[in-house]
Amino acid sequence: MPQSKTSSSGSDNPGPSGSDEAATAFDDAPLNRFHLRITALTFCANYSDGYELGIISIALPLIAAQLGFGSVWEGLLGAAALIGIFLGSVVVGWGADRIGRQRLYTYNFLLISVASAAEFFVTGPTQLFVLRLLIGIGIGADYALGPTLVAEFVPRRYRGGLLASLTVMWTVGYVVAFFLGNWVVGLGGEAWRWLLASSSIPALAVVLLRLGVPESPRWLVARGHLEQARAVVRRLGGDEDAVASLARMARAAADRPRARYRDLFGPEYWRRTAFGVIFYNAQVVPYFAIYTFLPLVLAKIGVGEEDTTSDGILNLFLLGGSVAGLWFVAKMTRRGLTIWSFVVLIAALAPMAVWPDAPKALLFPLFLVFTFTMSAAVNLDQVYPAELFPTDLRSSGVGLLNGMSRIGSAIGTFLLPLSLDHIGFSPTMLALTLVLAVGLAASVAWAPETKNVALD
């Protein structure tokens, strides 16, 4: 089990479960088709999140003009899914540690499918807000469940890369939304209705594809269901060494008291919880605020709506950074990647805050560096949380960190257009730079090294 003692370097001492001595044949099993399947099925939430954010940012101006609402409703609609993600992550994450992961993981996308289809029929901003909130709840539930299941099934050698690949799908979803969304809204009229409803069909397909996904053997062992865990491992093609290693996991689980939700804030885990909340928020608050209202930000640095070449380059950097982040996750330590990414992000964003009237030839390349680095760094958002907590608390911890990050993102998304209108571009960018600085300080102080640890 991870320990909370902190070394002078700022990283937690992982204790026995961070060492090879704690690893079992289950931790070091060969990668097989099921490991890839569970990862692929978890891509869906990240793709949907990126897609939902992308389409609403593109469709909002057209929706506002047709339904007749102003900047307050624009902010609320931009933040609605983020608020829902908070609720879904925290509540479902807590529930999954108590009743299991499998059933919730199978059916949460049904909510997304129904709510997405219903967006086609909205007649006012209140209806759209409620539906976006429900979509967010479904996505948030999967944010708590998906990375937890991947971390608990996948061998530790491959865990970081497969978890990081989830974030790549967020970027893919966002980029697809950008190109498809601009084409659809360009058709005029009420084409935005088809755009908003377009995510309902793939969401329903996810529900069908997830039928038959088994319960997590680690969760079964932690709850005392050893024989069921053995049956799952055998069904998935695990060898007898992997099956036998479950007994060792069961003995370890029996020797310690079962963790409770409040233990996330207790003496053993509070540093990990605090680090996770701060690091996650410090990344996604600037990310969601800037990219939800990307046309407004680009206009401030001299990139007009008609400049499709710059838009295309920016999206290529967004996608390229996400793919490059897989390499960084594989080659760098978790702690090192976290700290150095914050350093580069601050260096790229700060000049925009202190010299907002600089030439586009300076500001746009800096924004490309910011985009590439942020897109690479957020790969850690799916990796770190699942590695911070033991099985008894993993879904709760992952859900809490995801949920709290979305509350911060929702606040940032709501405030960004108001901030640009009332205090201007420079103070707004300075505030976002300070958010990144807080993330850097928390990472230096508390970031643990969890790469290749054996989960309990």
C-alpha cells in the first residue's frame, strides 16, 4: 500500500507496494488482447469529453443567436458538462469502490446517448443546460471508472502508456469536433442541432460493446471474493502463476483494515489527495478556459476567424503534443514530467500576460509551444490519479480528483469570457499563469514517484 511519508526530494516513499518485492505474477503478466480491449473501451469517455467540449465551443455563438441569450448563458452552457463531470466522478467513484466497477462501467454511456439525442429538440438554454449536465454526469462516471479498471487490469509495465493513451483520445475528440463542427455550422440554419446530437450513436455503440466486461479482480480480492477473482483471471487467459498470486493479494488485503472515503483526507493519504487535486486543476483550468473560448483568445493575439491556416496549425500542435506526451510518459519519471511541463507552460504563457501587444509573430509561436506542452502534459491526468491510491480507495480517489478538476474548469470556463470583457486579456492571462505556478509549487513539494509501482 502506498505510504504518505515524504522524502526530502518531495516524493512519497512508495513502501513495499512500490517495490519489486510487492509485485505478483498478476502485475507482470504478458499484455494480451483483453488489456487492449479494456483500454480501447475506455477511450470512449475521453473522446466524448473532448468532442463535447469542442462542439459546444463551436456551436455556442450560433445557438446564442438563434435562441436569444447572452454571455452569462454562454458561460453556463460551456461549463454545464464540466459541472456534470464533477457530480458523476465523485458520486460514481465512491459508489464503485463499494458495489463494484463492472455494472456502472457498462451502463453509464446509456445516459450520454439519451441526453445527446435529446439535444436535437431543445427550445431554450435551460433545457440545453440540463442535458449538457446529464452528459457530463455520464462522462464523469466513466472518468472515475475507466482509468481505475485499466490500472487494475493492465500489467504495470504497460500501465503508464495505456493510461496516457486515454488522454490522446480526448485530443482526438476535440480536433474532430473542430473540423466537423466548423463544417456543420457552416451549413447554416439549425445545423447545430445535428452537431450536438451526433454523439448519441457512438455512445450507444459503447454500451453494447461493453457488455460482458468482467469485474476487476483486484476489487474482488479486496472485498474478499477470491474465487470470483480467480475465475475472472482464468477467463481472461491468465496463467496459473497469475491465478495463484491472487491469494497473496488476498492475504495482504486481509491484513489491513478496509479503507474508507474519509481516509483520502487522513494522515496516510492527504498529501497525495492534495497534490492530485492541485496538480490536476492547475493543468485543466487554463486548458478548458482557453480552449472552450479559443476564438476569443486567438483574436486577442491577432489570429482572426478567417485565418484558417493558423487554426489548422494550432490543432496539429494540439494533436502532436498529445502523441508526443506518450513518449514523455514512457521515458520520463512521473514527477519529472509534471514539474518540467509546468515550467515550460509558465514560460510560454507569462509573456502573453506581461506583453499582450507584442507582435503576432511572437505571441502565436509562444501559444503553439503552450498548446504542444499542455497537450503532452495532460496525458498524466489519466496516469497519476490511478497510481496514487490503493484498491479500496482507487475509484473514489480517481473520481474525486477528476471531479474537483472539473469544478475548477467550470469556474474558469464561466469566468474567462467575463474576465476578457471586464478586466482585459493581460490580467486574464496573468491569472492563468499564477494557476500554473501554484501547480508547480505543489508538484515540487508533494509529487510522488509512481512509475511502474505494483498496485495493491
